[in-house]
Amino acid sequence: TLDDSTVGIANAYRPFLRPMIRYLLRCFDAFVSISPKLHEETVADIGAERAHLIPMGIHMPEVSGDRRRRARDELGISENALVLVSVGGISRRKDQMTLVRSMPPLMAKFPDLLLILVGPAIESVYAKTIDAFLNDNALHKNVRLAGWIQAPWSYYEAADLMVFASPSTIRRRALERKSAARKNRKFR
């Protein structure tokens, strides 16, 4: 996750348990971090010899107009739509509801906006809450719950922006946006 350096793990426990947790963490031969931030925290805490970095992420290839058109045709998406894609299991921790709730005000300015949530419903009650919000606000035309997709490459090719919302510390620093297909499109 986004806060599980050795420091983050220890700090997740009540203060009186932290010395025991720090002692138990010494039993591990190695720690693998998924981001440079976590890796730096872990190295500072336990030293470089047991800390390893395997960065997560998706390489976004250049998308040609033909590939983009084919992907949108395949997915039934209009060429004029402004497509936001979020990939990850549907859960409170990933906080897709923040993206869904942002749609009505964004649609006032961008009526062709389409948000696609790609990922399994890890928390079924949370997914049902999102679906109820979509029903109550007539948003199913502008928000799609794609579910688990084994090979989601067409969604990446169809996207204008890759987005996520998470209540973790990374959210306070930035809402990551990666321009996917329309590099020259202006957003105001």
C-alpha cells in the first residue's frame, strides 16, 4: 500500500505496542517497497542492505489515433468523449467514490465526460454504494463500472486521463494525472 514502509507499519500500531513491532520487524530478511518514498523511509529506518525497491506503475505507450479509435469503437465510446480511467479494486481505501461524486460538477463544464472504473468489487457494499449514487444521480451514462478486466489495454488506449483518488498521504500531495491519448487537449 502507500504507507507501509517499516516506519508506517510500526506507526499503525498504538504507541505502547510500537517497540514490540519494531523488534519483530528485525526478524525479516528483506523489505520490498513499491515507491521511492517508501523505499527512502525504509532505508533510513533499517538500512539499505535489507531494503529493496520494485516500483509499481503502468507504462503508458504512445497511442496512435487509429489504435485510440479502435479501442473506443470496441468499448462503445464516442470519439468526442473526454475519458477518465481509474484502475484498481473498488474499495474504500482506493476511494473511487470521490471520483464519482466529482462527476456532476465536472459534467456541467464537460458534458461529454466519461469516467470508467476498471477493477473488481473488492468491497461489495462499497461498490453497491457507488452504484446507488449513480442511480440516484442518473450518472450511468457518464460513469461505467467495468469490473475486473484481465487485459485492460483498450481502456488505457481509449483514455484521455488516468486518475485515482485515495485517502492516503499521497492524495494530499497530488492527484496524479497522466495524459494518455490527447496530449494537446486543454483543460480549464
